[in-house]
Amino acid sequence: MSMLKVEDLCIKVHDKKTTDTLVYDVDLEMEKGDILGIVGESGSGKTMTALAIAGLLSRHDMEKSGHITFEGINLLEVERKVLRKIQGNEISMVFQEPLNSLNPLKKVGWQVEESLRVHTVMDKAEMKERAIQALRDVELDNPEAVYNSYPHELSGGMRQRAMIAAAMIIQPRLLIADEPTTALDVTIQAEIVELLKRINKERGTAILFISHDLSLVNSLCERVLVMQNGLVVESGNCEEIFKNPKQEYTKKLINAIPKNPFFKEA
Amino acid sequence: MDNSKNKKIKFIVGLTLVGIIFLMMIAGIFCTPYDPLAMDMSAKFAGVSFKHIMGCDNFGRDIFSRVLVGVRETMFVSATVVFIGTFVGIIIGTVTGYFGGWVDEILMRINDAVLAFPSVLLALLVIGVLGGGTHSLIIALGIAFVPSFARIVRGEVLRIRNLDYIQCVRLYGASHLRIIVVHILPNLRTVLLSSVLIGFNNAVLAEAGMNYLGMGTQPPNPSLGLMLSEAQSVIFTNPWNAIFPGLVIVMMILGFSLLSDALEKKS
Amino acid sequence: MKYVLKKIGTLILTLLAVSALVFFAFSFIPASPALSKLGTEATAEKIAELNHQMGLDRPVLVRFGEWVAGIVHGDFGISYSYNTPVTQLLSEKIAVTMLLSVMAILITVILSFPLGIYVARKSDSKLDVFFTTVNQMIMSIPSFFSGILITLIFGLILHVFTPGAYVSYKRDFFKCMAYLIFPAFSIALPKISMVVKLLKDTALKEADKDYVRTAYSRGNRTKAVFYKHVLKNAIIPVITFLGMTFADIIAGSIIVEQVFGVPGLGRILLTSISGRDYPVVEAIILLLATAVVVSNLIVDLLYKKFDPRIHV
């Protein structure tokens, strides 16, 4: 049995009279330690798919159907109580805008510790030790100082590292990274991708990496899904798709990659 | 969720209330059932009846007629006050926001000092200087309302002035006057619409409050605030004397605040 | 610390501007206080004599300087109509008005925060329309009218208190508070509903933000997300609002004092305005402006404590 299996996932939004289908019949499968990429333009449904897996689509006007099976539990039908035990514990998520995704009024350390506070019983000193270790693990230079600062006092790259530290502090099985590098400079993008690679290798955490940038996906992932208008149009081995795209859309995405000195093309 | 539906209801209820207020105002201008000043001792403290739908006061004057004239007064004073506030506020706000420099520095310091006063207190100060009466009340509240408008306009002008397209127009050699009149002033519309409605509400509140203190309309002329304070001594025996004018004030404020809520743009 | 000093500096400058404004406004008025004091007995000679006696024939700037110097020493001059020092005349009345205003703001905070939180948490339910409607109506009742209604209902029908039977705080502090709670409540009433509305609106706005999604992604309960994340962010605009409201509450207390017969600054301000007793008017306005400016300073400092993004 695979760790994560998504079958026939459909997400519909009811807006007054019209119904929009945002995600249509998506299937995907991930094993422990996999890195899977999802690429597509904005509006292709890749973020919706990710949020659905993370259990964060709970708006009343949304209708979800299909199956999302994580370790044998169907996340779409399970009680919120059970879902909460998985969120932040087994599945964590890193978002696109690190500044907006951090609470502006809480210290970074407090936010990094949050998953521990929710899911474990631990005293303050131990929690702080773990948080500082987590911050060190994401290669932040001065973890003590970062622990005691507010989000607005950090640079974009540091914030995203702190977000990754917060997501990784409790050793989840699956890390969902939704466009984690889009809001960052090109040099920092490469660093974050390297960091994710290392996390995957050292700890065996599976990573679902979502991006509109095929070159980033190519440098990180083994397998990729290409999405367009809510549909998976192509999927398979990353290198193969890159070399030999079947779909017109995939070709366009490949051609859209700027010649980037930081990534060696396959 | 059903935000638009909520706004629609607010708009309809607000418009209805404001519509009733306007009808009362028109009646107050052209025809009231009785002479609002005519005393009829036989009708002293007359209760609510078909003849006097809101009863009569301690001099036997018809309260409904007095309320109608009071609504007219309040509307007239508030509208004038908001007009003065907006007009002077636009001038000060535009000049300071657009040109900046020491004029801005000095005027905004004074503005801040004036803003430190609650508007009722500032109006009391002006009335202390000018003496009471409706004209003084209008001037007093007008002055009290200038600073908030000036500040809003200045902020907006500052924002617009630094937009790229204004820089562009300036490059083409447009004069300051042209930039202000053609490119900046029309853009103040949205900000002004909501602040005028809110300002009007505050003006109604301030007018009624000042009249309640006896600083505006002089007896025997009626005004809503004055009627409240006159009725206060007979509140136990004749509560309706205070309740009707009070309810009309509530209706005015509720109507205009619902309208301004409904017209407010989603930010 | 530097921030506090700078704020205090602007505070003093603002107060100086206010006092100049007040003083010069009254030195330009057409009717002289000597004339109104003498009334029908006024002759040109007598007016000149009285003007000289009151020191009104000297240059304005000299009088302003003396006035400010006096205030620094706690001396606001002598009342024209009572012939007693203004400081002595006002000292007890200031305490009453401040007591009333502080009570009103405390009532506002104590009642509006729990109510606002409750309404915000219930904003999904059917009760929302009911709360919004009631709130909007309460917001539209001016405090002097709600004061009259409270007098009628609690004073005359339910006999919870006796309207007009104010007890000085010097004689019995608790009886005084028990009386003041009614006017304070009528001042607070519209403010409470404004805070409830603001708190609900900002909480809903905050709930849509990205960091809330992050909080959910870590497995927090809805309740924990609200209290640990949303609430603190939603309170910041409310603090700004409360700061601006303090001025309104002071002005409101001047009016509501008339409804309940509370002998605060309100009544003496009104009689002094009609009696053209300028030293008293000037002193009251300056004192109230000081209260407003100082409360703004406190809010600024509070704000800094709440929001780490505000830089020194």
C-alpha cells in the first residue's frame, strides 16, 4: 500500500448559480521518501490539489469528491478530529508567501514550536531546544537570534527557511511545498531547492513540490504531473518528459524556462 | 457569504428611512398640520390621538408639527455644515497635500491641534466666541468639521500625486492648476462620498447634541435636540414628549449610516 | 525611551498650540467681558476702569505669556462671575468628569470585547443577522437620548436609582460610583456597539489571511486559531479606535452630565459660555484637550506594545 494515494479527486466551487470545476479527476500516488512535482500555470488547479491533500479546503461552498488516502485513512471523509491529528504531524505544508504565512505578531520561535505544542506534551525548555535545532537544520546562521525575532525582521529567504523549520520540526512523513520559492530571489530559490533535496535525502521525508517553474521541478523531482485547467495532461518521469514532451502545453512550459545559470539542464 | 444580499437589505432599509426623513423635511418646509409655535392651553399634554399623532407639549403645541420643523432644521444645518467642512477641507487638503513644504507643515500642525478637540467641544468654543443661535451653530460645527475632511483629502491627494500617471502628465508640461483640477480632484470622489455620508451623520449627532445643550436654536423655535431637553422635566408624566423627537433622531442616524454602509466599496 | 520623549515633546507642542488657539480666539471677540459684567450700568468710564482692573487693557501677547506662566504653576486666573480662582472652582468638577469618562471607557472595554468576540465567533450562524441589526440600531442612539431612556426605565419605572440624586464622591465614593454607572453606561452604549462591529469586521478580515491557513495546517482547533492567532491581530485596529473614541467620550460626558444632573465640568462650561466667563471656559477647554492628548499618548504606547512592527 502506498503512503499517499489520490484517486478521482474533483473539486467544485458553487458560486450562486454557476458551478466551477477547479480540479478534475486527478490521480496521483506517492511512496515514502518520494519527491513528486506538480507543474502548471496559475489557475491550473495545482494549489487546490495540494490544499485538498493537506485538509485545508473546508469552505462550505466547495464540493470535493474522490479519495485521498493517506496511510489507509480517507482524508476527505474522516472526522475533523482525526484530520487534525494528521495535520502538522504527519503532513505539513510550506506556503508561497512566507511573510503573509507567518503571524506578524508572534515571534518566529513560537511559530516554529507550534506543531510541537499542538501535537505533543513537552516543557518549554525542551521545545525551545528542538526549535533551535530545527532552525539550525535549515541552515540559518544565528538560530537563537531568529528564534527571538518577529517575521518582519527577517529577509524573505530566512522567513521561508523558518517556515520549513516549522514544518519539519515534528518529522512529518509528507511535506507539501506550494510554490515555496516563487516570492524569492533567483539565488535564494536555488538554495531552498537544495535544502529540500537534503531534507528528503537525510530524513526520508516525502515531498510534494508545486511550482509553475519546470526547471525547478526538474532539478528537484524524479516524477512530475503537468496540470492544465484542472486536468492532469501529462505525467511520468521528469527527465523523460523534459526530453520528450508529448503535449503541446508541456512544450510551451519548457520553452518558457529562461536560460538560468544556476541550474544545469538535464 | 451572502454579503451582497446583506448590502441590498441595508440599502433598501436605509433608503426607506432616509426617504421618510426627506418627506418629513419637505412637510416641515411647506405645510405642517399645526403652527409649530401656536399654543393651545386646552390641548396641554394632549395624548396621542388622530388629531395630534404625537401628542402635545406643556404649552399645548403640536409635537408632530414641531418634529417636522425640527427635521427641516437638522437637515439644513447638517447639510450646510458638511458642505462647509468638505469645501474648506478640499481646499486645505489639496493645497497642503499637493504642494507640501512649510505651508503643509504649519497647516497640518494647526489641524492636528484642532483635531485634538472633540467636535462638540470645539463647537462650544466657537459658540463661546460668537454667542448662541443657529447661525453661530452652523459656523461652529462647520469649523469643527474642517480638520477631519482636510486630513482625508490631504492623504488621498498625497497618494494620487505620487502615482506614475501624474508624473507623466507633469512631464508633458501640464500646469499645477490643470493637474489638480483635471487629474486629482475627480479622483477624490469615492473617498469623499463615504466621508460625506459619515460626516453628515456626525453632523446630525452634533447638531442634536448642541441643541440639547441649548446652544443652537433659541426657544420658542423647535429643534429635535431642544425638544428633548424641554421634555426631560416632564419625562415621567409625559414620556412621549421626549420619545418621539428622540426616535426621529435615531431614525435619521440609522438611515444614513445604513446607506453609507451599503454604498461603501469593498476594500 | 527616546520614542516616549519625542512623543511627550509633540504633546507639549500640541498643548501650546491649543492654548494659543483658545486664548486668542477669546481675545478677538466683539463683546468685552467688562461690558457683560456691568450690564445696564455700563458707561465708557466704568468699562475702561474695569478693563484696567482686570488687566485687559494690556497687549494680548503679554497677557498670553502671563496666562501660560500661571498655568505652569497651576493658576488659571480668576473667574469673572464667581470672583474665585478658577483652579479652586474646577478642582472637584474635573474629578467628577474624569471619573465619569474613565468609567465609560472601562465599561466600553469590559463589555465590548467579550461581546465582539462572541459575535465574531458566531458570524457563521443564523444569529448573525439578528446581532448585526440590534447592533446597528444601538449605534444610532445618541447618548443623550439613551440617557433619557435609562432615566425613564431604570430611574422612574424600575426605581433602581433616583435621577438627580447625585452624591459627591467625597461624601460616599461607592454611592457616587453607583450613581455614575448609569450616565457612564449611556455614554458607553453606542461605543460598545461600534467596537463590537469593528472587532467582528476585522476578525473576519484577518480570518481570510494566509497565516490563519498556516495555523490550520499545523492541526490547530478552530478555537485555538481564533484565540491564538486571529484575535490579537484583530484587536490592533480596535485600540486605534478606542484612542480616538476617548475624545468623543469626554465630549459625550459633557452632554450626558446634563441628562443626569451630574455636577461635572459640563454645567459650569455651559453657564460660563453664556456668562462670558472666559478664564473658566479657557481653563476647561485646555484641561479637556490635555486629557484627550494624554490619552492619545497612552494609546500610542499601548499600540507599540501590541504591534512589534511599529518602530521606535
